[in-house]
Amino acid sequence: VESREIALSIGRADAAEREIAPPSAIAEFLAAHPSAAEAMRRIGTVAQLVVLEDKDGRRLCVANTHLFFAGRATHVRTIQAALIIEEASKLCDATGASLVVVGDLNAENHDAAL
């Protein structure tokens, strides 16, 4: 039905397909934590989104990503995951698809990104 590759960035339009404004909770966190805001400006967030449709018309939105790898950067992965899920949810809402997120999340079972 529809597919798109997205490159999302906060405060770095040159590194992204398009710059996005983070959801208010993330914006508040970044305002309160300047080092996290700077990290997010340096790190790109990339995902591929595709909506698959079977012969019966059922739709599935698949988001594939590779989140930031540094072990102590759980906050970065959490922000990346939130941005990807927000964008994927918009696509799901527009197409009536259910969402599945896959990829290398570089997360452990206690990471909020999961």
C-alpha cells in the first residue's frame, strides 16, 4: 500500500529527510537535559516504514530500525524509539494498519526503548 524511509532529526535538518518537532514530553526532557539534547542533535535516527496488505485487505505496518549502540545511552534509544513509533503510528492511522517494530534495538530487557 505505502512505504517510506524516514530519517528523523531533532535540531539538525541537514542530517534528515525532514526535521521533526519532538512530542512535548521529549521536548521537556531535552530542555531539562542539555547534554541529551546535544547528543540527539549529533545522532541520526533512521527507520524504514512499510505497510503490507494481504489478499483479504488486512494491513500491517512494519517499522525497521537500528538504534544507537552505546551501552550507557538508554535515554537516546528511548527517544529514538519514541520518535519512530510516533511517525509509524501516523502511518498506521492513515492506512488502518497494525504496527510491528523490528530491527536492532541495541537494548537490554530493562531499557525503556523496548
